[in-house]
Amino acid sequence: MRRVFLSFLLSLFFLLPAVAEDAAPLMKIEPLTVATDGDATMFTVEIADTPASRERGLMFRQRLPDKHGMLFDFGQPREVEMWMKNTNIPLDMFFIRPDGTIAYIAENTVPQSLDVIGVREAVKAVLEVPAGTAKKLGIRPGDKVYHRIFGDTQ
């Protein structure tokens, strides 16, 4: 039994570096709330706040659970263009102003599409959630997103 366990540990030792090379770096996970006219919904989001994490985004993922997403923090407000290259799941994208209000929602984006998705307004962040979330929860432009990057508290 001890020999089998030792053999298992050795195989993990040699296997982990190969797995780690293909794996994306661990992201920060934080709560975020979207408030609509009649309700508020809390999401669990991964934070993409570095060039590498924003570039990778949700690429290669096979699923994204309800009420989960990725918040792309661009730091300074700017015009943002996104696409779905290497993204396997349809998404709703919320383009968010520096004050936390939603400027624009791109619903049901097409997986793998190279079409540019954006808004001609300076935004601070983009929230990506599973496709259909905006419709299901009644989220519309003008609704408010609460998260630390917008200088508000939840």
C-alpha cells in the first residue's frame, strides 16, 4: 500500500508541471451586484484586470454557471471592443460606465465569432455572464452595477 501511494505521489510530481503550463492563472474571485428597477442579483465574478487576463477572458471554457461571470476592469475609462474568438459559450456582455451604470448590453453573443462587439462610449468595465441572463433577470441599460472598482459598496 505504501509503495502504491509513493508511486501515486511521484506521478503527480511529474504530471503537475505539464498540467500547469496549459492552465490559466488563477483569477481573483469577488462578489458583484446588479440592481434593476425591481430587484438586485448577486453574481460571483472572476476579475480580469491585467492585460494577460483580459486577453484570455473566458476563452476555452465549456460552461459558465448561472450567476457567475467575468468582470473586465480596464482601469481608466475608454472605448472598448470585444470579440468571441476561442470562446465556446454564448454570453451577454454588459458595458459599464465609470459610475457603475450599464451603457450597453450585447445579448446572446455568438461563440467563436470574430465580429467586433463594442460601444462608442468610454466605459470602465465589461461584465460577461451566461447568455440569456439580461433577459431572464430584466437587466437593461441604465441599471446599476455595484462593485469596488466603481467606488461603491455592496
